[in-house]
Amino acid sequence: MPPSPRPHRPPLPVRDGLNPTRLVLPHDAASTARFATAAQYLLERFAHDADRLREKLAAGEVVTGEGAVVDDATPYQPRGFLYLYRDPPADEPEVPALAELEVLHRDDDLLVVDKPHLVATMPRGRWVTRTVLVHLRATLDLPELVPAHRLDRPTAGVLVLTVRPEARGPYQTAFQDRAVRKVYEAVAALPAPGSPLDVDGTTTVRSRIVKHRGVVRAQEEAGEPNAESRVTLVARDDARGLGLYRLEPHTGRTHQLRLHMASLGLPLLHDTFWPELREDAPDDPARPLQLLSRSLAFVDPLSGEPREFRSRRRLAEWPGAPDGGDGGNPVAR
């Protein structure tokens, strides 16, 4: 396999686990006429924190796309790039579960971890430094670490990250091309009597899932399906009216498994998105979303060898299930 092109490297290195922020200077006529220097643009854009920005400029912590330090004389270049470090939010919530993050595998190309519930994969929204990526970059001294895929913050289980830039493309492509077999476990209500899951124990859900910008939940829309999930009931707890399910997504749309289970009338236990959206519901570590990325299997794009990584975690609402199974109906390998 020919080597992948080397990814673009920002002119500022990762610092404290965080990438520098890249800004693109607007190229509209009004902006071009209004700003003579890059510093003028920055001081207006970040007027709410102008004193801190002046400190960054004086310290040489703002650079152009070519790596030149921005000062008061640096000209404004439409479509030009500027790089700087943004300060982490002072009110970032604590993430106690981050201490439970476990490394399953590490080599020169890959780092595979067992992610706890309620830990974000990457910086986003309120969580910046207390995320899997930033935590591992800092604690393991791996500044070029990047996820090969993502898990939603409420979801636990196997997460694969690439260690070096040269390995990033092949592994991310394997996920994008659906060359990775993903197996999840979930807990939800038992299916209705006579439904396909109740009769056959398995069903396949296909639909069109769309995630609109600014809308919290993904949604199903009319049109050609772009999402497919295989759902299997692998164990029953009739006393509690709950089932343990194996979920095998063929595609990787946002919220796919949660939405497909909800469309079957079986929303995942403790889901704050379905059946009703509770967007501002506080985290409850005692009642996490009952969804676990149990295993990932693929042919290694660099070595050609088969690889499989399995979570050691258990879903809180199905504690009797041994690793990778349900006490009699093992999860498919």
C-alpha cells in the first residue's frame, strides 16, 4: 500500500493536549476595507476578551499560516490563516469518570481505550480539557494522537485512536469505508408480543437519518435509506421487562442506534434523547445510557492482519453478563 499523504501540520504545536485554533480571515469587501492589520480584526472579533488577546499577541502566541508571529504591523490578508491558543473554559464541568479510562492496547500506530460513560471523545461544547483526547495526549505524552472514529459522550466502550499522523489516514478510511465490524450491547424494554424481535429474535432497521445543524437530535426523514442497523435480542429479564440487545450498525450516522431502537418502540434505558428530549437533564452517573461499544474488528490496513478489540465494561442494568456475552448467548465475534 502506498504511503498516505502527510497531514497538514499547524504552525503551532499541540499544547497541554490542545490543538491551536485556526481562524480564516474574511474576504468580503467590507472586511477588506475595514481592517488594515490582522490584529485589528482579532481585537474586534474578541472584543469581549481584548486584554487577554493583547497578552497573546505580545507573547508571540498568534501566528500566520506560514508561522510568522502576528504583531501590530502584520497586514490583513483576506482568506489568510491565523493560529492561536484559546484558553479552556474556566467553568468546565468536572468529569469523575475520566479516572476510569482504561488502555486496552497500544503500539506505534494505535491506542485503543475502554471509554467510560459520560466522557466526551474530543473537545466540544462545555468539555474541552476533560475529554479522552486531551487527557490522553497530556498524560501519555502523545501530542499527535487523533481519534479514528467517535463515540457519543453518553456511550461507553471501545474507542480507537491513531498515534502518529502517517497512520491516521488508513485507519480513518477503514471506518469511513465501513470496513470495521462494530458490535454494541444495549438494554431496553422487551419487544411487544408478536413483533419480529419477539418472534425471530432479530430484525434489520433501515431508514434515512439526517442531522441538521443547530438541532440537538438526529431525525428520520422520508427518502432513500442511508442508515442500517441489525438488532438482536440476546437475553430476557421478564421479571423486570428488560432485554439485552446486540446492535450491529452497518453505517455510522449520528445517533443511529439510539434512533433506530426508538423507532422500534424500544428506546434505550436512561436515554435523555428518546422517547422524549431532555436536553438539559443533569448527568446521573448512577443511570448512564445503556449503550456499550462491545467490540471492533477489522483487517489492519497497514499490516493486513486481522485485529479485534473488546470492552471489559458491563452495562449497569445487566451486571450479570460476562465480558462479551449474556450468560448463554455470547455476543457475536
